[in-house]
Amino acid sequence: MDREAAVIHAEMSQTRRNLDRKLSELEVRARTAPREYVDRHFLLDRTIGTVLTLIGMRMAWRGYRRRV
């Protein structure tokens, strides 16, 4: 009986260590993922934002000119 309990306890400890390791890896990944995304896509995001802003300004200017 003690032997079975020791085996179960060892398996539980191993499982806990594995889960703790995986959780630590996920926490590190969660901290670095947004920064990596920004570093990779900064120029693309700015370009798309600029183009959309210019299109919106053009549409607004045309609407303003039609009313005047």
C-alpha cells in the first residue's frame, strides 16, 4: 500500500512540475508576444492607418465641397 502511494505521489509531483514549467513558458510567451507583434508590424500598421486617414479626409472634403 505504501509503495502504491509513493508511486502515485511521484507521478503527481512530476505532473505538477511539468504543469509549472509549461505555465512559466506561457507567461514568458505572453509577455513577449505583444512586443514582437508590434516590432514586426509597426510600419505596416502605420501605413494602413495613414492610407485610411487620407481616404477619410478625401471623402470628407468631397462631402464638404458638395454642400458649399
